[in-house]
Amino acid sequence: MKQLLLGAVLSATVGTGAAAAQTGLEQDQTVLQGFYAIGLADEVRKNCPTISPRLVRAYTFLKSLESYAKNAGYTDADIDALRDSAARDRLEAQVRSDLSARGARPGNTAGYCQVGREEIARGTQAGKLLQSN
């Protein structure tokens, strides 16, 4: 699912804006924070049987990232570069590290569920992409 969502975000953010973006997409904090939230939510939902994704909200969030990227002037080349970049790998590693620091480690379902419940209760972007069953 994470690969599907990430691929959808990257494909959806292909823009045709006339203005060139000031920074590379891999350095844009809005995009990075969005991908972080998606990655965190995806890891939680894959590892906690009592939490599931809110697919409509996820789609809406992806569309907001698309709109942001288009308005910021990112190009097809920017999107392609991010899809295969080390920035993506670093972000995925950061999500796993942050989850581990919070007690969500492979094989510890309760840890992932606790993080998921915390994210939902705090109303974070990741929490908004999840729901308790």
C-alpha cells in the first residue's frame, strides 16, 4: 500500500507549472512532511490489525500535495528525480527509526497500535489518515 500511495503521490504531483520551483522537490518541507505522514500511517496500518487507512482522506491529501506541487512550479523531471532519489530512502528510514523510538518495532504489534492511537488522538496528519476499527 505504501508503494502504491507513494507512487500515486509522485505521479499525481506531476505539474506543468510555468514557474520553476526555487528548491528541488526533495528539499521541499511541505512535500517531505506529507510523505512522512503517509509513510508513518502506512507502517502503522500494515502492522496494527485494529487500525485501518482512511482511503478517501488519503486520496484527498494526495490531491492537496498535487495542487501544492503544481502551484510551486515543480516539473515532471522533479517528480521523476524524487521517485528514485536518496531523499525518499532517507525519509523511509526516518519513519522506521521514529517508530522504533516510540516502541513500534517489527514483531511488536502493540507498539504500532499505540503509536497509531496516539497519532489519531493528537490529530496529526498521519492520524487523520488512520482510523481505529
